[in-house]
Amino acid sequence: MSTLDPNRVILTGENPFIRLSDSDGAENSTDASFWRILMCPTGPGHVLYIKSELIEGPWRIYSDNIAMARWLQTTVQGMLNSETPVRDAQFGKSGDPAYYWTERVVSNDEEFTLTWHDIGEPLLIHTQPNEDRRYGVCTILMPALGAQLMRNGVAAAGSPWPREREGRPFSTCALAFSESWTEAH
């Protein structure tokens, strides 16, 4: 049996996310998808896609590599139109993912901090391209039963909610490390 995945690797990096709502099952009041890309066709970089009651209007995008942010939109992220402006930002991280993790995003007039805590047992997820969607992914997901997103010192409303994934404890918020996406040759 071969251990080589036959698909083409199109990116590798991290994709932690925060999805908060006022009650379990309610529409998300905050939806944040953070990416730290180590390798993709448009180079490395960071991007935060965010929609929250903390910001007015629709989705916002913050990045230090606009080409990468746009490439993600046309591939694996695929949920935002390309007319959404990309705001220039700087990125930093701190923490130990066994206990907590914080990502910091700073633009000209805004600072976001995304923090995950109460980290659960990691899950290894591996899907193949064209099973449920065009792209496959192999990732370590670490559910976070606690999470907070702040903009300029003001915390987003809502909470993360416990979930199950294939019979294992999960959450609406998670750290996604060692994430590699593939497409069929």
C-alpha cells in the first residue's frame, strides 16, 4: 500500500476559525476565517476574512499578500466575491496551542485579536478531492470550547458551541494546523 497521496498539493499552512452566535444553532454573529499560508502558487502570507457585528457592512478582508488572498477566494475559501476590498495589515501570533492561541491583525486604524482557549483533543481529518467538494484537505483540527474575537478592545458578542464530528467532541471554533489542500491531477 502506497503512503503517497496521488493528488497535487496546492497549499499548506494554517486556517483557525471562530464562529460565534448568541445561542446554539442561531445564525453566526461573528464568522472569522484566519489563514497563515506557508506555500501556495501566489506565495506565503496571512489573511483574515471576517464578518461580525463589530464591523459595519458585509465581509472584510485583511492581508499582507493581496494576490494570495484573491487566490484563496477563487479556490478553497471560495465564499467571497473578488470585489471586496483587501485592507493591508500586519500579523502576529502568540501562545501554546495546548492551552491557548492568539492571532493579532493590525491595520491602519484597527486591531483584531482572535483567541482560542479550552482546547480539546486534536482530530486528524483527511478528505480526497471530489468527494464532497473539488478540493481535498489533510488537517489537524483542535476544537476550542472557548474563543474570543476583539476589535479595538471591544469583544464580539456570542459564544462558541460544542459540536460532534464523527462521534468525537468538536466546536464551532477550532485551530486548524498543518493544513494541506489538494486537487486531483
